[in-house]
Amino acid sequence: MTDTLLTRCAETPLRIGTRTSTMARAQTDHVVTLITELLPGVSTQVVPITVGADRWPGALTDIGGKVAFSKEIDHALICAQIDLAVHCLKDIPGDVPLAEGTAFGAYLPRDDVRDVVITRDGVPLADLPAASRIGTSSVRRRAQLSIHRPDLRIERIRGNVDTRLDKLDEDGRYAALILARTSLSRLGLLDRHHEVLPAEFHPAGEGVVSMVPPVGAGVIALQARDTDLPVMQLLQHLDHPATAGHVLAERTMLRLLRGHCNSPIAGHACPTGDGRMSLYGMVFNLDGSRFVHAHACGDASDPAALGSRVAADLLQQGAGQLIAATHQ
């Protein structure tokens, strides 16, 4: 693998495709560092690609859902304009197969999966006045926030993380934003006033506002052509097996639920103290007034079976009807 790839990259750099956002570039710079540490002397080139989701200010459902995060990157990969692609796994749909001829070759070690509330002055979510505007583009966050604070006004806000933060600071329309904590970390913005929300579900009335993460939260996935053996072998050395197992459990659950981009679905797999794997799944309606949840533990060596068990439990409780009702 080393000699073949180095010889190839002596003439043409290893081309790494990424979205153009500040966070996507930060993630890609991290990937470049990992590759050059693993393979000193390799030549790399970052190829920024503008995707439909970053050009569109409206709802993702109007432009085909989450595929708008990756369609242009998939095309560049299939056409050999790039050699590998860097993705936030949570933005890759679970109901649509990967582009034909491509595969995920590596999942990097998982980062923090928790969401945070960001305000200008550090006011906790519990102390925000009724009717305060909360900005989020996620139907999952909207549904869960509505369980705990139905008195707040939740409004869609699109754009990159830095753009959203600018809107919070400058126009005064929003009292707070909900973002992924790992986004702040990757952009070096953890000094912003933020309140970390627990990732474990707490029912309304317990006094704890929780936010169960989306499937694939905190995971950077690296995609390549499955026939490009030198690159796929390189990615095998970057793959984190524990994260890969958790991803398989979560995405098996998501695939069997047949969720789409407008489905408020949460799912989180993690290790247990006894070496097994835990998977928690939730499905909501759009306003959080109805939801189902399921939890199971299983053999860490068979994550797909665990994902299937949790999906079956959710479907038996009526998850399919909740998901069908969110089609718009």
C-alpha cells in the first residue's frame, strides 16, 4: 500500500474532497494531518466542493433531503476528480444507499455527541423567558426541545456554524441556538457561553432538558471508490473499530426504520461497563407531543443484530406511523 500510493502521489496528489464550510475544512485539515503522519512524504490536495445544501436557505426536504449534503461530492468521487471524501456522518442519509462503486473506508474515533445551548450572555435554557426564539435547523432538536420547553418559539436557522453564531450575535432575533458541541470544539469556539445538554433521555417533569443525539453524531467518515485498493487500504489504518461498530448498530436501526431527513429520529450506541454495547433509539412526531423509545444491550461483536432489535421494538411501538406522518 505504501509504495503504490507514494508512487502514485509523486505525480498526482491524493485529492481529498470536502464541503466548503469552515467546519468541513477544519475536519479535512485533521484528516490530512492523520494521513501525513501515517504516510510521511505523501502529497495531498484539498478539493473544496460546494454542495446543494450549502447553497439552499430553505428546508432540505425541498431539495431532496440529506443527499444535498453529498451529491456533488459523490459525483466528484465517481468521476475520479477526487480520491476520497470527508463527511460528517450524521449528514449522510440512512434511507439512501451510498453512491454505487463507493464505500466508507474509515470512521475516525467518535467526538462528543452532546448538543449545547448557546446564548450571548450565558443564560441557561431553563431561565429563558417564554416565547424566546431558539434557532435550530434540526427536526430532532425541535421535537425534543418541545417536550421540555413547549413555551419557547423554535425557528429554523440554516447556514454554517459560524454564520449562525453571527446571526445570534448581530441581529438579536434569537435568544439562543442549539448546536453540536463537537462543532464548537472543531472550530476552536468552546470559549463561547454554552450549556451542555445531557445525551440520555429524561422525561418531561424531571427538570432536566436532554437531547438524545442523531445517528452518526460526532463521527467523521471517509469515503472512497471501492476499487481504489491503495486508498481503501490506507483508510483501513485510520479506521476506529469501536466507532465502526457503534455506527453499524445506529445506521442499521435507522435503515430499518426507513427514516428520512424530516423524521425526528435519535439514536446513540456506546460501550457498557461489561464490554457489551448499548443502543438507545427514539422516534418523535414533529412537535414532540408523541414519541417512542427503546433501549437494548447486546454483543459488541454483532452490532447489526443490536440495531435490528432496537428498530423492531420501536416499530412495534408505532414508530412507522410517526415517521409516515412527517412526510411533507
